[in-house]
Amino acid sequence: MAQEVQKASPLNSDLLGPIRTETMTLNMGPQHPSTHGVLRIVLELEGETVLSCKPVIGYLHTGIEKNMEVKTYNKALPMTDRMDYLAPLSNNLGFVLAVEKLLGMEVPRRCRYLRVLLTELTRLNSHLVWLGTHGLDLGAMTVFLYCFREREQILKIFEKVSGVRMMTSYFRVGGVARKPYPEFFADCRRFLESFPDRVDEYEELLTDNPIFRRRTEEVCPLPAERAIALGMTGPLLRACGVDYDIRKKEPYSSYEEFDFEVPLGKRGDVFDRYRVRVAEMRQSQRICMQALEGMPEGPLMADDPKVVPPPKEQLAHDMEALIHHFKIFTEGYHVPAGEVYQAVESPRGELGYYIISDGSPKPYKVKVRAPSFSNLFALPEIVTGRLMGDVVAAIGSIDIVLGEVDR
Amino acid sequence: MTDTVPAQESPPEEADADVRALRERFGGAVRAARSHCGQIAVELLPSALVGAARLLRDERGFRLLSFVAGVDCLELPAPHRFKATYSLLDLGRAKRLRLEVPCEDDLDPRLPSVSGVWPGAAAHECEAYDLVGIFFEGHPNLERVLTPEGMEGHPHRRDFDVSAEAVEFTFRPTPEGKPEAKG
């Protein structure tokens, strides 16, 4: 017995055998705190170096696009929030704009401004969750608590204006679900005025933090050419220095009337992605303030009784309003046949709705171009040849929402 | 697909330089072009797809492929059942172009893969294969991405059965003294 132990000892160099050279396959996720949901990544490692990486998705696939085909346009709308649950209003906006385009409908300017205000608050909300969790991934616990403190204020505003904290479904085809509550604009203003100081706080914690910089600077850079070829959009593409923001280049919902800058990075590394998103938060705050200042008076809903439900008061004494109301909520409204693609700049990049209508009250086909889907499949290229620890930083910097990837 | 909705579509957009360039190079393979809601869609034959993709990327500036979508046109008045839609974006001009490519065989829909032109297309083609069942030839690794392992059929086909799944009952022998279960 004693002899056997001696033989197995690594000190006995004759018996060490050949050095093991095979690579290791490591399964990361689907339940892993840094995969931000249910993402599974199969990594091939040599020591700590990543040789290959394969994202495995589908754990949250719920068939939302298929489900929309059997629902009227109004009933399909609440499903859009469930895809990117961190940016529900951006999803609502993409969908309603696509349907409005097919209908050839124009919404009043006040409605467009209100949509801009709320969509930018959504961007703040989403970027705050990203910043908090990204910091958490990289060991900066405090930022998470600060970010969620501000996010809570935004969610409270969402709750008061739409009735729900996260799954707002507030934008409707032809307008919004209901008038904003009386103190809505004052609440927004109070939050937005304090917000730049908050961003300063986050930056104090992270931007010059040597640990954070070591984990992010020069980590997982991607040249602009490759980012374009891989179909990356949004803050990831802008971090590579490509000046493309749909709000500027293909303005929708009156974005052309707002004065804001598009922050750009240079190297396209994790730190640049951080810088771009933090700068975007400041720009979003500016847009929100402009929307508050310039909020036009006038009607909120489009004047189209076949699509926009009549005000509740009318139903009691107006027969026609009652008929319209009944038709909208039972049969739905007919959307002219045709195909349309509407892209909006969601917090994660180009979010697009490709809708085919056959003229019936239900969409024939809805395809959602989810920004996270394209961005996630760039991950193998980003992390190959890097260290295992960088994978966590890279996933965080992509800012995926698996609900949107899997749909 | 152009005959789907004749009333709403405006006449083919011949004035567009990109459509003209495609027509010059590929002639009859460019079946139709139309403009609807200010968006240009070009219908191409599958044989011209990869060539057209290269032309559009290298000479016309469409360097970013936004998405690939498989569409089942079963209930639309289209000559072929399946088609794939490719949405392209030229970042410089902020211009979008849609390519629509019908699959010639309704029973075995196949298209050439454009993942060699836009690497980002690979994941989208996997999704179209998974959900609609279009086989992309020349794809580096065509596999199901969203549906679970062992899935049969392609759920985004219009004739895919979405009614409730049969519940699997496992019967235990009836305990003594209780009546037999009916059926």
C-alpha cells in the first residue's frame, strides 16, 4: 500500500507520464449570474485562453412572433414588451410605428413628443440596469445599488403613467393608452434635473477606478469593419467609431427636432462601450429635457375613429362611438395589405419590426429584428484568443436581453 | 410576391440607382422591384442571390445585413410558397434595401447562403432554417437555434399545428373497491 502511494506521487518524475495537452470544454450557463438570463456558452479552453466559443440560445423561446399571427394588432402589442423586458417602450414604439406606416397614419405632434420622452426614459432605465449589472460582473458592487436607486424612480413614473412598472404597453397604434396623469411632467422634470449628478456619481465610481479599467481597457476590442460585417448595431457599433444612430440618420417620431450628440468610441473595447453608453445617458437626459420644454399642446391621439378607441365618456350617448368601440375591440381594424420594415434605435441597437399584412385585422407575419440576437452572435469573434475572465466582461458589454434574443 | 397586393404597390422603382445596377448586371434574374411606404424591395431569383449580394456589398455600399427572415406565403397569392427576405443597410447613405428571394421548390425549399458575404447572416439563416425550414446551401453550420432538441417540424410554417399538445396519461391499476375508469 505504501509503495503504491509513493508511485503515484508527482515527485516521482519517471511515473508522471506524458503532459496532458487536450483542451477543456467548459459549459457556462444557462444558469450563470454573468450570462444575464438563460444564455449558455460552450467554451473550449486551453488553460485560461479561450480557443472557441459557441453561444447556445433558445431557453426563452416562447414563439411570440408566431403568437402574434393569431392576434389582432392591438392584442399583439402587449407581447412586444415581453421580448426586451428592459426596454418595453422601445419595443412598443417599433411596433406601433410599423403598423402606423402600413395604415398611412400620422399621429399628432404632442403624441410624438410624449413618445420620445418616454422612450428616452426607457433608454435610461435600460442603460442603468446594464451599468449596474456590468459593474457587478466586474466586482463593483456599489454601482449596482446606485443604478437601481435611480431605475426605481423611472419605474415609478412608468407605473403611474401606464399602470405597470415594466410591461407598460403604453404606446398604442394611433397614440397612447391614456392621458398622462396630471403631475407626470413635473415628476419627469424632478427626476431628470437630478440625473446628471447621478451619472457623475457612477463615473466617479468606475471611470477612473484602476480595477475597472484594468478589466475593461483594451479588452475584447473589435475593428469597425468586422462589427459591420457581423451585423452589430447600437452602442457596440458606435464604440468602434461608426457614426450610425437611427434616431439621427433615419429619424422617426420627430427625433429630427431634437438637438443631441451621438457619442462615439475609438477602439471598440469594453471600456469604449462603457463610455459610449454613459455618454448616451447624458444625451438621453438632454433629449428628455427638450421634450419637456417643447411639449406641444393639442390632441394626443390620431383622429381615426376606426383605429383609435373613442373616449369613454362618448360611449354613453354616442351610438357611432359605441359601434367603433365594439368593432375595434372585437374584430380589430383592417390594415392595408403590404410589407413594411420599421427600425428604431433601442438601447441595444437596431430594433426592427418586419410586418406582412394580408389586409385582415391580424398580422400575417411579424419578424422582429432583435439587436441582441445579432450582437450576441458576434461574441465568438470577440472572445476567441482572450482570457476566460474577459468572457464575463464581454458578455456584460454586449448588454444582451435573452427575452429578445429568443423571442 | 409583387402580385400579392397589386392595388397598394406603386410601380417598380426604376429611378433607383441600386435597382438599376442590379438590373444591368443580372437582367432577368431581377424579377421585380417595388416601392411601398417609401421602402424599396427587389425580387430576385435564387441563382442571382450571392452575386447580387456581392455587388450590393462591394459596389453599392450595403455593408450591413440587418436580418434574414423566412416567410411562408401559403395564404398569400404568391407563385411560390417560401421566400426569404434580406434587409440591407448602407450606413453611409442611410439607405435600406430589401431583397426577396422565392424558393423554387415548395416541398424542399433551398437557397444559397449569403454567410460568405455577410458573416452576420449565419445566425439569421439558422433561425430561418429552424422556424420556417428553408435549407441554406453552403452555410458553415446550419442547425436549429431556438427550438428544443428533438423538435420536429418548423413552427413558423402556416400549417404547423399549434393546437394543444396531447397530454400523456399514465394509468395506474385501479385500486380495489373503486369503479373502473371509463374508456
